[in-house]
Amino acid sequence: MTKTVLTYGTFDLFHIGHLNVLKRLRALGDRLIVGVSTDEFNAVKGKRPIVPFEQRIEIVRSIKYVDMAIPEERWAQKREDIEKFDVQIFGIGEDWKGKFDELEDKVEVVYLPRTSGISTTEMKRVLSAFDERHVEELKRTLDSLSQIVKELS
């Protein structure tokens, strides 16, 4: 019998932490289905992804550990997808610990540890510090460094 694992996420600014969790989830079963939150659903959750949904789901679909990627459009979808895809394990990052325990009547719920040192939220915080003035200053500095390198070559 095939053991199916299901997870969900926004997967914005895809990084090694995302890859690690997908790899660990796939190791728990024979098939991994990933729900990628749509831009509209993210708005309901109070999130604004940088990368558009169509690109985020294409990235997830391209990962060798993922057997299927589907749009996540609402909270209630998790329970519906568990039934629809005959899921045995629901897995998600430990930052959601306890939030999906109500699914234990249908599946085994697994919360996986985060990859230390990487976070989409932190990446967005750092990027937000770069306003137009800072970007221009950075560009001028890089242009100056480039000129110095050319002159030294």
C-alpha cells in the first residue's frame, strides 16, 4: 500500500529550509503532495508573497521529492485533501506545532524542525531595509568597485 504524505506552505523566496522540509517529508512515505498557498489565500492569512503563485507552484513542482503540487485556497481544504488523496501523514514545520492536531482523527500529524539560520520572514525583513535610496547607493558603490577592479586588471 502506498503511504501518502501531505503538506502545505507558501514557499516564497524558496530556500534550503524549504528543500530540507520537503526532503524529510518525502522520506516519511512513498508519495508527497504539496499544497502551495495561492496569493488570495495568503492575503486571508495576512501574508504578501514576493514571488507570484504561478512561479512558486512551478518551483515546487520541479523538485524531485514532490510527486504532486496543488493550489491551497482555504483552511478547510486540508481535511478535504486528506480524504481526496487518501493521505496517511500530514506534515508541516514545527512553527505550526499544535495548530493541526485536530487532523489526528484522520492522519498521523508530524511537525518537523526548522533548518537553523534560514527564514523567509528574516529574508523579507532584510530585503525591506533596501529602499530606493539604499539601492542607488549600493549600485554606485558596486560600480566604483567594478571600476577599481578593471583598473587593477
